[in-house]
Amino acid sequence: MNTLQSVLLADDDADDRSLFRDILKDLGLRPALHTVDDGVALMTWLNNAKQLPDALFLDFNMPKKDGLSCLREIKADPNLQQLPVIIFSNSDNFALVQMMLDEGAAYFVRKQHGYNKMLKLVNKLFSLDKRSLADRKEMNDFVIV
């Protein structure tokens, strides 16, 4: 398995960022983890990065610039478009999920409530072979719950 060694988490909720960090630690995963708290900070970080992370975990609802705007900007930039973007959202709106698939996200992940559910979800995500993140998916493979 070719697991993620470097990840970027863009989420405006400090508790969600902390939970993600704690879960990685509890799972014994030690990727280089960088975090930003809004879409503007995300795009600044990406545009100044010397090396892109293996994956971006992107919250859909963020201030200043939302996840959809960031995804579109990333996929339009030749220097960033190969970055796998995993959308994190509380929404189960089918139209939103379809839009994220059409815009080039690698996966759509519904945030889980409760530590154990999130732990299982993050474990599943980090069990994926990072080479599969670039594969085009059908809807049933695109959504992870």
C-alpha cells in the first residue's frame, strides 16, 4: 500500500482540525500534516508550497472562499490540478455531490458525528492507495461514509 505521507487539511472549525490531528495520532499515522482555516489561506498556502501534499482534505463550507471555489481554482491551475482533493462535508445533497464529482474532486466524504465514527472514516481514507486518488470514479465509489 502506498499511503499518504503528506496531507493538507482546510477546515474553518478548530475542533474539526484538532479531531483530525488526534485521530491520526491515535491511528499511529504520522503524515506531515498542514492545516489552514479558510479558503483564502488555502490558496495562499498552495501557491507558495515548494511541494504539494499527497492529498487535500477540503471542507466544503468555509469563510472567505468556499470549498467549491477552491476546488475550481485548483483544477484550473496547471501547477495544482494534479492535487487529489477530498471534499469533507456535512451535506448529503445529491446535486452538491454530483457537482464535486464533475469538478474533479477525488472523493466526497460525509463528516461523521462521534469520535469512533470519524476514526473509522479517517482510517478508511488513509488505507486507500494514493495512486487511486487520481482515478476517475463513478458516483457509488466517489462517496465515502
